[in-house]
Amino acid sequence: MAMWLNCLRYVGPNGVFVSDMVSAARTETNLRGMTRWGYISVDGKPPFATLKRGGRVARAHCEPLIGEIEGRWSAALDLVGLRSSLVAVVRRLSPDLPDCMPILHYGLACSGPSEVYGSSDCSSLPLPFLIARVLLAFALEYERRCDVSLAIGGNVLRVLGPSPVLVKELPGLSGVSKESLAMATGFLAKRGLIEIVGSPKSVALTAGGLAARGRHFEVVSEVEADWGSRFDLASLLSALANVSQGFLWECMEPYPEGWRAKVRRPTVIPHFPMVLHRGGYPDGT
């Protein structure tokens, strides 16, 4: 879905200049991956992207999905109230925010436009576009105040403490992949915030890491308090709380023919989506 929203959605039958694609998506894509996986080809100077057979097939399948899924969710949830609360916030965010979560950069940090509040016609935006804009705006505000990204704070620091935790247990505790956790722990180790010891390997927070963990919770509370003074955050949180964990797990049941049906089922939903260059899956796969 991430690669549809930041790439294929903008590569029409006649192709597109890569610079125009990035401008339209308002975020970067994994251009090398999309060419390597056979979705697009990129040629010329300036670079021009055209669809390959895989890209044409993917576009045909992806195009209707967001509308179809939102229709299914409407039958099970009060999407009117949720959409209304999201629109009220998004209307006051930068109109330059992308319609998807961006691929995370070094330190698993988000990137986005300068935070200039304005107004935009967002009432007809699909549900995931609204959610992504709100979540990204929150993450950008968090990361201006904190030395670690929201992805690392919410998914890694949150589940660690002074006592060692086996590295192999981290995916089950955090809900994200071992590859993304390797990136996160490497970043934290370089800054002296964790200690990796033993065989099998275990991870524990240092004194600096405990301080960083505490700062993570402080900054989340600070940003949430600020948002509460600027937006009707109570209505949004109430609407989100009506989306039950049971419903989410039901929606994440993999299709039998898909690759996710062949791998270990997750037991935890990540607190923050980690969209990596490794294909764009929002659990860092």
C-alpha cells in the first residue's frame, strides 16, 4: 500500500518524470526497489518512469482497494464520526503533508513539509489519507522535541528496561520485524542508550537509555496536551477508541494465497508504523 501511494499511483499509462511523481506524492519513493522488483523502468535525463507489466497488473489491483476496504469498514464501524473528527484536525494541518506514511530515514525518523498551518479541502479524502496526515504531523512535532524518532521511542524504547531482554523476543514485544529492530538497536547502541550483551544476545537500557525512555513518554504527553489546546482531540480519541482491537485483528487475517499466510502471525500491533525501504510494509517487514 505504501508503494502504491508514494509511487505507482502517479505512474500513468504514458509514464511520468520522477521529479513530478515525487512532487505529486509529496514524499519520496523507493525508486531502486520499484525498478528491481519489476514494477517500473526508469530511463533518461531527467529520469522518466514508465510502467512494466508488473506495474500495470499492480495498478489494476490497487486502484479500487482503498474505496472497497473503506466500504467494508463502514459496515462495521461508525466511520462518519471518525472521519468527521479526523477532517477537523487535518483541515488545520499543512496541506503539503503526503497521503501516506513516508519511508523512514536514518534513525527511523519521519520526513515531511515545514509545519505551516493552513486550510485545504480534505472532507472527501479517503480514510487512510486522513489517518496518515494526522499521525505524520504528530510524529514530526514529536521529533522536533526528542532526540529519538517516534518509531524508535514507541516501538523499541517502550518495551525495554534496565533488565536484559532477549533480542529474539523483541519482535513479539514490539510488533515489528527483526530487520527494523536491528536498525533501531544499532542506532541506539551507537548513542550509548542500550547495551547488547551475552549469547544469545540480550538488550538492556543504559542510564542514558532509561532517560531517553522517560523522555519519550514526556514528549508524547507534551504534544498530546498541545494538540488538545489546538484541536478537538477528545472527539478524535473517542472515535478511535471505538475501533476495537478485535476488529483490527480480524481485518489483518491474511489471505491464504498471500505471503503473510506463510510466516509467523503477529501477536502485537505496533504503536507506530515503521515503513522501511524494504518494500514499504508498515511493520518494517
